[in-house]
Amino acid sequence: MSLFRLLIAAHCALLLSAQPRPYEIFRTPSPIQIDGKLDEPAWQQAPSVGDFQFPWFESGTREQTVAKLLWDDNYLYVSWQAQDKHISAYVTERHGPVSKDDCVEIFLSPNPAKVRNYYTFEINAIGAMLNRNRADWWTGPPTWEPEGMLYRTSFHGLPKKDEDPTDNGWIVEAAIPLKNFARDAAHTPPHEGDQWRLNLQRLGGRTNAQLSSWASFPPGVRSFHTPEVFRPVLFRHHPPTANVASAETILAGREIYNRSCTMCHGPDGAAGDRGPALAARRRYLRTTEQQLFEAIKQGIPGTLMPSSPLPEADVWKMVAFIRSLRATAFETPVSGNPAAGESVFLGKGRCSTCHMVNGRGGLVGPDLSNIGAERSLRYLTEALTTPRPHIPPGFQPVDVVTTAGQRLRGTLKNEHNFSLQILDHAGALHLLTRDEVRTITYGTRSPMPTDFDKTLTRPEFDNVVAYLSRLARQPDAPRANRRRP
Ligand code: HEC
Ligand code: HEC
């Protein structure tokens, strides 16, 4: 056995004794568009794998990478957000030496019992890729053509990228078809709890050429091609629950905020005399944690908003508090099980007789396909338990008798000076002019039942709320026919 293999074997023994906790790859609840932007809620909710190590560090700036993974029946999704003030890339040819450039990599072993059967994806900042198949059954050339791979980088397709004083970071977003691993993986698509092993890496290009990696390496080992160090990952069939701050942090942030900020903003994030509401339903200028942090720490130039002398840890607590005020249901951890909730939605709760989700269901109530991204968890719970003071427009129940003696019962969808539109209980739409109407009686109660806390068991209720909270479309998907007709 070579010294190299010996070292690896020793390190593996060590690793086995102190196995890192496997990273959980959650199933994405909504489609991901491979556009080199990570703006889908699913990416925002997915946990990062954690800090990269700099195993062979000598000097320079350690620039971090935030890497995340998700999956669905067809793809393994990978994203890298590289902090980088020195971005350069020159290799454009397929299978060229991209690791000489600013470059990210994923090496993966779909069979944890045979980690040496691994597959490599190396992508530089301008989108050139190199792939290898290191499986024992592979008899093809040294490079490999994965089928159906989709990916985009921040500088995708540029003929070259020179370092620039405005450089700050770059992104790679990739969808790797799972079918490429069918020979080594236990199942395609993976089953709940299936384990793979993998490593994520980064190379720094010509300037600040740092090498960094998710997995750590034993001393003396200087190659990324060391599958023995790859870290375990587990496939989870449920979507990520938000990695939002703990209730304790949020409370602490609220206290600091109420002590330090209410001479301008209102208490608990409401509007104040000299500062806007931080929680109201509006389009916020600053949405990410980083933007909020900077606004509070440095102030907002040209406005009354001052910089804060508070320690950074306190500022982060206030950021957690403000985020909690704004969080949609989708961004909030839930205790119920969304899959079990779907059965309640379609079955015992009879929700789908009135509500449409992704094109299936009734028209009496609003389409709920995106409700998790539009409402807070509290709003959803209240919708199921508390009648609203007013019936919202478009859902008013009516009972009409026409001059011809016909009786129509249903929902008033539109009402103008000279006409009305009624959706009857059978789902047919009636257009009536005023002079066709003899009497019209407005119902005083919404058709929406609000006693689900009594008609459903506690677990059924929690599960249906969990299901609603995970209904979220991709942000830029077309919103056809949200309120019909
Ligand atoms: C002297 C008055 C004043 C004080 C004190 C103050 N703010 Fe502000 N704050 C403002 C004003 C005015 C704005 C709106 C700035 C603008 O027009 O963009 C603002 C904006 C903000 C925003 C950005 C909102 C958004 O979405 O764009 C945040 C976050 C914020 N304040 C948090 C705080 C916190 C936390 C504190 C306490 C540490 C604080 N502010 C103290 C006046 C104040
Ligand atoms: C008989 C028809 C009917 C049934 C059954 C029904 N709903 Fe509704 N629902 C409505 C109507 C109509 C509205 C709109 C009027 C209102 O909010 O009162 C509504 C409103 C809602 C809202 C608020 C939507 C928003 O954007 O404000 C939610 C959430 C909701 N329903 C969920 C459910 C769930 C979950 C179930 C089953 C457990 C269910 N509904 C069963 C008719 C129904």
C-alpha cells in the first residue's frame, strides 16, 4: 500500500470515529429555474452545507462559499455563491483546464459503499465545464458527457472574465439529471434516507488562488480526487423548513429594538412618527438579512435612519426579529406533515371542492396554489378558525330570483350598475342584466367554514396548515387566473 493510501486509510478510521452529521438534501417544493440567480424561495430556505475549509492555506484572503443542494424526481440541484473580489476566467473549451480559473466543483459518489465510483463536475466563472466519470465500470475516454445537464453562471458565455475592482462575488446554479447515476445509486429518484457521499470545492483563479473545500483533508493529502474524504448526504422527501432564527433570538431582538429604535419607528416594528413600519404589508426596499444588517449598522444615507453603535451580535438579533415580522408561512418552520395535510385537503376537509391548487379543484373559493408565499402562518391558521368581519369581494354568496322565475344560488363574482355575474353551485357562470333580476338576497356568511379546529383532529389541522404553508410558486411564474372567473 502506498503512503498516500495509508494516510487515507488512517484518516478514514478517524473520520468513522467522528463522523460529521450528514447534510440533508431536501426535496424542492417548487420548480427551480436554472438562470444563475438563486431567487426561488426554495433556495432561500435550503440550508447551506456550512463553511468551506482551506486545507492547504498559505496566505491571502480566505473567501467563503455558500453551497446548497436540493433535489426532485429528475434532478440534483446544486448552487454555489462565491464571495470573491478577484474573479477571472479564460478557459472556454469543453473539458478544458477550468480549474486554472475561478472555478467551482462537485465530486459525487452515489454509492457510499463504493466511494471510488465518483463523478466530477468542474465549472468556471464563464461557464466552461469539465466532467469525468471515475466509476470502475467506465470504459470510455478520460472525460465524460453527462446527459441533460443544465447550468448557468454569473458570467455565463463571456469570452473571458478579467479581474475588476467592482468584483464582489459570483454564482453557479446547476441541475444535474439523476439518471446519470442510475448505475451506482440505490434508487433513481432516491428514496427517503438514501445516502450518497460528495464534496464541493472551489479554486481561486490566477489571483488569490485559494483552494477550499467542504470536506477536510488529512495532513499530507493534497488532491481533491480523494473520495475517501467525501461527506455523507441524506435525501429527504420533505421540503426544507426555514432556517429561521430561534424564538429566543427573535425575542431578544425584539427587546433590543423596542429599547433602541422606537423614538422613530413604532413599537414592535409598527410605523412611528419618524420612521416607517418595518412589518407592514408593503414592498420592502431591503429584504435580505445582509441588507437589513447594513441598513441598521451603517444607517441609510440621505435619510433620518442613523447608524447604530450597538454590537454586531445585537444588530443580528434585531435582523432576526424584523425578518420574523415579515416571514411568509413558507419561510416559517411548521410542525405538521405537508403530505398528510394534502390528504386532508382532498379528503376529510373537503377543501378541494371549493379551492383550486395547481389547476385541480373547485372555484367557489380562491386559488390556493401560492398561498404559502403570500400569507403568514398566523393568517392561515386564522382563515381556518375565525370568520372574517367582511366577506372579501368575489366570494359573496347570493340568492337570486330572475324575472323569468328562475332561482340561482351561488357566488357573486362581479357586480356592475347594469349587470351581475353569478357562479352557481354547479360551477356554471350566469350573466344577468339588472332588469332580468327580480330579487337578490346577499348571504351574511362566507362559504368558507371556520370551525376546522373542531371538525378536524389536532394532527389533521396541523398537517393541513403545513400543506398550505408549502404551497409556493416560483417567484416569476405566470399567475394565470388567480381569481376566477
Ligand atoms: C432618527 C430616526 C430613526 C431611528 C432612531 C431609527 N430609524 Fe430606522 N429608519 C428611519 C427612517 C426615516 C427610515 C426610512 C429610510 C428610507 O427612506 O429608506 C428607516 C428605515 C429603516 C429600515 C429599512 C426599512 C426597509 O425595508 O427599507 C430598517 C430595517 C430600520 N430602519 C431599522 C431600524 C432599527 C433596527 C433601528 C434601531 C437600532 C432604527 N431603525 C432606528 C428612521 C430611524
Ligand atoms: C364550501 C366551500 C369552501 C370549503 C369547503 C373550504 N373553503 Fe376555504 N374559502 C372559501 C371561500 C369562499 C373563501 C374566500 C372567502 C373568505 O375568506 O371567507 C375561502 C378562503 C380560504 C382561505 C383564505 C385565502 C386568502 O387568500 O385569504 C384559506 C387559506 C382557505 N380558504 C383554506 C381552506 C382549507 C384549508 C379548507 C379545508 C380544510 C377550506 N378552505 C375549505 C370556500 C371554502
